[in-house]
Amino acid sequence: MFWKRKSAKVTQAETVYLPKGSQGSGHWNCTTPVRIGGYFEGRLDCSGLLLIEASGELFADVWVRQAVIHGRVDGDLYCQEQLVLHPTAEVTGNITVPPGGFVMLDGAKIGGGVRSWTKHQAEKSEEVLQQLTRKTRGVPPKTELDDDDGFASDPEQLVEQSLHYLV
């Protein structure tokens, strides 16, 4: 017997997810939070939060507002607000973050340099991220928990959950 499956409605406030075992490549331009558990190669521009799971592998240059990394990143990483590296994180490439916006937990590995934004870089980053967020203004963030792994869907809550490890 065949069942008709209703397609789920996807809103802009939902997280884009590349699950473990999946692969992607190209230039990914995203205005919603991005969660990577699989493999992605290319370039990633995200005006929201980037969450890389422990199984996630990202071989790309990344421009993002906030990032929480549990997995592997091979490429330059530009964070406008905050970057949190968990103990399983491995970053090979240069990291650029604002002053006070970098948290590295014991066990995380970096194979590259870490530096703070210059005024010019901060202006360029803001310009790029404003272009990405034009479509999502006025969309309220989701605050419910994702049943799969207990991580919040809301970017601010994800960062708060990650920072909880420091307390």
C-alpha cells in the first residue's frame, strides 16, 4: 500500500541541514542558520549561525556572523561576531574574529593564524552580511529544540548552549 506523504513547509527561520553522510560543493549563500554534519567543499557565506557537528567537514572559505565548530574546517574563517571551537574542532586556515569574539575550549586544534578584525575588514564583513540578510528581516527566530540532538534551532540559543561549557 502506498501512502501519500505531506511535504513539510520550510520557513526562512529554519536551519539548513547537511546531514552526516551527505556531500555538497559549490558556493553556498545562506540567510538562515546552517548546520553541517556531512561534507561540503567550496565557499560558504552565511548571515546567521554556522554549526559544524563533530562529523562535519567543511573545505571552504567561510564568511559567517557566528560559528560553533565541533568538526573540521579547512579554509579561511571570517566571523563577524563570535566563534566557538569545541574540543573536537580542527581548523586549518586563518581565523579572523572581532576582539573578544573568540572562544577555544581545551582540545580544539588550529593550524593557522588567529587575528582580530581591522576596521576595513569589519566594514567589508558588515556590507557582505547586510546583503545576505535583506531577505530575512522581520522573520522571528525559532526557539524550539531540535529533537535529534538537543541543539536549539535559534542561533542565539546555540551560541548560549556552547558558551555554557565555559561556566
